[in-house]
Amino acid sequence: MPSDDSDRLDRRRLLQVLAGGVGVGLAGCGGDGDGDGTDGGDGADGSDGGDGADGGDGTDGSDGSDGSDGSDGGDGSDGGDGSDGGDGTDYQEGGRLEFGIERSDIGNYDQAESTVADDSTVFNLVYDDLFVQNPEGERYLWMAERYETTAANDVTAPDDYFDYMGEYEIATVEEGVASLDTEWPNVVLMRHPEDVAAVGDGDLGEGDSMRALTRNEAPDAVADGVFGTRIEGTLHEGIEFHNGEECTAGNIVNSYDRFAESTNQGQIFDSFLAAEAPNGEDGYEFVLYAQEADAIAEVELPPFFFFPSEHNDIEPGGLDPRDGGPVPVGTGPYEIAEFEAGSQLLLERTDNYWLEEVGIENKEWWDGPEDFPAAPVVEEVNVRFVPEGGTRVAALRDGDLDISYQLPAGERTSFDENEEFTVVSTQSTGFDFMTFSVEDTDEGGAFAEQQARHAVNNLIPRQAIVDIVSEGWGSPARVPYPAPAAGLASEMSYEEVQQEDWAYPVEPDPGRAEELMNETSLDTPVGMVLETNADDEERQDRVALIVDELNQSGLFEAELETPADITPWFVQDLTAEDSAETYAQRNAVTYIGLAAGFDPHGYAEALHHPNNYNGCCNWHFDEGTFDWIDDLDACRFGVDVAQDPDLRRQRYDDLWPQVAESMGTTIVEYSLETAVAGPDVRGYTGYPDRRGFLSYSLYAPYDESFAWLDR
């Protein structure tokens, strides 16, 4: 049973905090950045992926787009001031770093299936990537010694792929959407629109055949030169997994298999067409292909993680030692040494880290001191599961934890004022957002009316949430993307965009909300529920302020419910096949957090695109819900935008008002990502996304930064 926590918030206490001016707007403040479930998205039966823009009128076989150079990150962030040390001259090697996370356990050891950002925070030490990004979004080659877009063609999906489609039996049809009979690890990449329409009209059903392009047919299209983007790369020789296997092109190509039928399938295969190892799987050259010319193909095409050969045949979710599966094995600087479910996870520095063999002096970007360490210097990272914020605070003060994050706002302020501790903060890519179900149901269905959604949006006390709950460690959301992603998001400055007429209001406007409700067919007050996860008290405090404002307006009778902790809530409720209908029937609105990257596209795509329907983080919006999805795709796909960043900015300027007007979701707060390091930690720096709190903050030679323990 969901618990009703609508009265749990001590509003008087919060108002006293605000009146006392504690931590509001202090220099150096940051925010907590939630980022729950950031990596998901199942793409609804393999993600159609091919219904985007027509690829523009660019010329075939061009020299290739720049692949979107990671976006300059807008105003960027400096990664925090960091603690003293870490400049490559005077440091101490070894030691065990105690790192506290806010979860009661790892959500899923299998990173093909995990949707929780905190999991990635840990496992980004175990797995390395082709390239890395600094806090400004600048990209640096990492496992790859070469990685570049070599062709962008004027190809339209799905039209140009019709001749390559196979016929697949329809296994089931639910709400007009067909699931096809394919065997793992095959994935449906796109379907024939005539057959999609026939299924919707009832002319095709279970047992009939449907035309589709899957991973099995895609290589035939590539062989004929039918593809949108081609990326060619070369791995460094001698990269080894922790089990001693050399990482080659075959590992890159075969790692896609593990994401088939996973929760993350939609994000992996939404633009993907094919991958190949032209010199054989034992070679080092690999080629990736996108369905259309894709402005962010270099970032979006690679699989999230690369797996050794012995894990290729493990289906998603099976790589979890708590359930009898094998221990994850990567190419990162740390490997799993010990684990105890719900207690700790010990990582120790691997003795065969590839970068030590290659040498940072042989990376094309390196221009640092000769005595800079060749690998992370901390010997062990002990991940401690401490879900209670107060317990993490006490452990930091007592020296039982060296680093932690997601601390209560007031405690962060207290640590910030204590010279023995280091509070690092950066402009975050994380945010909290609300999602409405827009289904028109016999019972409930209030938010099928757009004006009702806007009325709620006009009653959200964004500034009060930042001032009272976050105590200044955040900023009220005005637009659908954060400052670190602003570089390619608009021709205007971030400040100018926030002043547009369509921008989200910072303060509640009950008068405007009443006008909007008067335009609906609804009788007020409208009963509604705001749901959030049970394992985040600060988030519940934010929602409680919204509930209070809604109820004070007299337009709504709102309640706060916390159905479950983040992972079971995500799996059992948010991504349930009937979630759109059940949430609409209850007039239930979800409030959750997410973290994205440095390119603006993911912010609208993750929350609204039908490719991510019933995944992360589009719970309710199937094909046809929004009439601007083609405009969204046109900001990313096509030779024209792949080669012209200014055109991308122009198209985003046309897109954002449509996103705000449709009001399927609304962003409430952008956080400043913060972590607290104890007195023994030196050189620790921040990152805009908590997923980099270990991988970047412990060792980032491209920024000449690393952390060590002085004890």
C-alpha cells in the first residue's frame, strides 16, 4: 500500500529555516542533483528509431560531420575548487577511500540493465570508455586512439531501408502496437509504416507478418552504402579486461548484444544501425553506423559499457553476483574484490590497467608534468551503502567516510563553512521533473486537458523549493535544459532564453492557474496525487511544498504518496505497460530525478520520445502523443544539422516553446552537483553529473587532476 505522506513535512520548521536565512544563496553553494534512473529506456520492443527527420538535403559521402564536439557546455562549470593537492608533484600513493552512497545497495550489478545513476557512479571505475568528457563537455580520446565521423549521407529512415526489411510474425498486439517474434539478441530497428498503420487499424494482428528492419538485415543495407553516419575508430593495442582477455574490436561489436531486450535498449538502439570489425574480431579497428545522419552520433552510438567475451551470452540482468551470476569485469582502473549485499562493495586497483602500459604521455591531448601519476593512486575504494542522510553526515564527521554526497542541504552548508572539509559543487546536468499522464480515461483523466497541466505548472513554488528545501544549493528551472547543455541549445544566451514568454514560472501564480482551470471542463477542486520515491526525504519535502501550494489554491485537492524506493517504483509502477492509464485514472503525477549529458537533445528526448516509451524516462507518451516529435528529431538527424551547429540552435529555438506548451512534463529544479570530502582527501574535484564522482574525480589526467589520501 502506498503511504500517504501529505502531512509529513513540517512546514513551520522550513519557514523558520528560510526566515533565518540559513544557506540561501551562499557563495560556493551547489545542489544535490538526483539523477535517479538516468540510464534507462527500453524503446518499446526494440525502438522503432527510424521515424525521425528526413536527413536534410546534404550531399552524399561528405567528409563527415564534426559529430557534435560534445557541445561546449554553455557557460560550463569549473568542476569545483577541489581540495588541496593533486597537481602531480607531492602525493601519497595507496590507502582505502571510504565512499558513501545514499542507496541501501547497488540497484543492479549488471550495467546493461541498471537504470540508477548511483550504480554508474560505482561501475564507471570498473568499465572504461572510448572517450571521456571533462566538466565543460570537452571530449578526450581514452580507450580509442582514433575515433571520428568519416561519412554523413542523406538517408531517410525508414523509407530508404524498405528494400532490406524482413518479414516477422506478430507475436502480440497491445493497444495497437505489435511485438514481433524475434530471438535475443536481435532487435527491431524500424518497421514499415504501412504495416504499423495496418496493425493500428486492426488489419494485421497476432500470427500475421510485419515488415521490419532488424539487426539481422541491417548489414545488407550497410554493404550497399545505405546508412546515415559512419564512425571509424581504433582501439589502443594491449587493453586488457580484468580477467586478462585483450579488448579488441570484437568486444566493441559484441557488447551491443547485452543491451538487447534490456531496460536501456531504447537508448542504445534508437539511432544504431550496425557495427563491424573490418579486420576481424581480433583486430583493433571498428566501424559504427547510424540509421540517419546524426549530429551526436559519436556520443550516442557506442554501447554504454564493453564486456569480455565470457559475458556475451548473458542476457540482461544475469550479470549480478548476488543472484548467482558472475562478477562484472571491465577494463577500468578498479576491479571488484569483495561484495556484501546491502553493506559494502570493495574495489581494488587492478594490476593490469591498460593506461599504464600505453602511457599518458602517448595520448595526443597530454601536456602535463612528467611526474603526473600514470593511473589512479588510491589503492582501494570501499563503497558503503548508507541510505540515511544523517548517518552519512555523522560518518563524515567521525572520519568513517571520506567522501559522500546527497547530504541534507543544511549539512552541506555546515560542511562548506568548516575549513577541514571540502565541498565541491558544479552546475549539474541533473534535475527534478514532473510527468503528467495525458490519457483521457472515464475515471480521472483530468490531465488530458492541457490547461489543467498548465494550471499545476503555474502553482509550483520553484523558488521556495530551492530556498527552503535545497537551501540555495540549486536553481529554479525556467527552461527544459540546464546550463551545462546550453552551448548548442539556442542562438540566445541561457539568461535570455529564461526570459522568454513560454519559460516556466518561478513563483506560483494562483490567478493565472484559476484562469486556466476556468477554461477546462473540470469541476474544482480536482483530486490528484503526487508520487515520488520513498527513499529520498528531500525530494518528498519538495513535493510537499507543491502539494501545499496546490491545496491552498482551492483548485486541487492533492496528496503526496511514496509507493516504494526508486528501483521497485521504477520497475513495478512507472514502466508498467498500463502505467499511462492507471496514472490517468488516479490523476497521479510523478516527481522524480534524472541526469543527462552535455548535449541538449537528451533532455526532451528522454522524457517525451516514443522510442523511450515505457522506459527511462518516458512513462506515458506513446507514438502520436505530441505533434512536435518530428521537430525534435530534426534537431539531431540530417546531414544539414550534423554539419551546421548554428542550424541545430535555430531548430531548438523553434522546439523549446512547443515542449513547454505541450506540458507533458515540467522541470522543477536544476541542482548543483555536490560532494563532501573529508580532511584526509586531497585533490578531489567535482563533476556536473554524479556518475563522474569517482571516475573523473579520482583521476582525470586530461584536466591534470587526481585525488589522493593524506594518511
